[in-house]
Amino acid sequence: MKSTSIEFGSDSVVKYSTSKVGDRRLASELRVYEALEGSPHIPRLINATRPHGTEHASLEIERIYGQTIGENLAIGPNWKGEAHSWGKSGNALRQYAEAETDFLDRNVLYLDLAMDHVFIPSYLQRAIFIDLECSLIDREEGSWRFSSSRETYETMSPEEFLGLGNLTERVATYRTAVMAHLALSGRLPFLRLLPKTGAELARVLPLQISSDLPEDTAQLFHAALERTPGKRPKSPAVFIEALARTYES
């Protein structure tokens, strides 16, 4: 039995809890909304109700229309797609990286990115993250709180497989590099092995950077996908701007 359900209206989306587990999930998501108050990269929170007696929690948020990032970059369910030029994919990647970096600036680290949870609406010209249940929020004395349970292995960094104590904000740089490699080459930068044990193994095997990419671009991907977080560019925005220079210089 699902712990939450969703009802779509023309202008809003309502998430309902159906159990105590769902109450906890929506409470966690509400804390994310509170941490991201003022961010232009999340839907507007319309209403939130907390559990009371026999009533469960609910969240009502603005409904976002347009293409998801997966649709924008034509990435299929098998995590393969068309290889795009920088001219075609660069704008979407910049919008995505700006959102990731904005979250980090607000002490929020997004985890377990699914392609249908990020919209790139043409009428807004910015990325909108519509599902914040799978976010890890807040830093307190160097520690992270709240982990994801969704486990979208294809976008997870090596340290995400090891648990909260191993995370740094450069998880976001790694994930942005995965997204960019998908966009520019049409495939993941590592073997797609499943289930979780296979995906974790794929992160310690040699990278599979596309040979069709320019040499300086490929070198940048190697840096951003380093297994040692401290060797990666410090933020998604820094990585994307360096990537842009390899095409635009």
C-alpha cells in the first residue's frame, strides 16, 4: 500500500498521506520547502496540513507545465538518448545547474534525481524541481539530515551508496556531470549495472566517457566524475561554465 497519493488539478497538485509513514514523508518535504523559501526553482507552496487526530498530512503545490528535463534532452527509459550539440542542450543544462547550486546555497542537497522530477518550462526559463521528498536537507555542524529512499541509481554518486556520513555538496557536481554526459553523448558515463550492488560496482570501474567528445571536454568530465569528491569542481554551476568554455572558446 502506498503511503501517499496525488491528485492533479488544473492549477495545483495535492499530495495526500494515507498512513503515518506518509505523514513523515510529507513532514520531511515540508521542511524542505521551508528551507528553500524564496527559491525560484520550486513550485509555490499553496497549503499544508499537518496530521491531526485521524486526519493525515497533505501538501498542495502549484502545478508546473512543460517538458521534463528527460523529455527536453530526449532521454529514454533505458537511460539512452540522442547526442545533442552544446548549442541545443546548453541552455537546459545551465538552468539545471543553476537550480542545483541555488539549493546548495540554501543548505539543501538534492538526492536521487529522477528525470520526471525536474521541469524546464519554456515560459519560465528556469528549472523547477517538483518532487522534494527525496531531498537531503540542512547541514548542522558539518552533518547532513534526512536521506532519500527512492534510489535512482543512474544519477547517484559513489559516496551516495555509502550513506550520510560520506556526503559532501560535490554530490551535486557529480550528478550534474552525469546529466551533461547524457545530454552530449546520449548515454551514461559508466556502465549501467543493476540492481544496487551492480550500480555501486559500476562507480569503481573505469569511466566510460564518450570518445566522440572533444578532448578537453572529456578531461573535464573525468574531473567532475572523480571518485574522490574533493577533486571535483566545487559546484554544478562552476562545472557547467567550465564545460561551456570547452565548446564556446
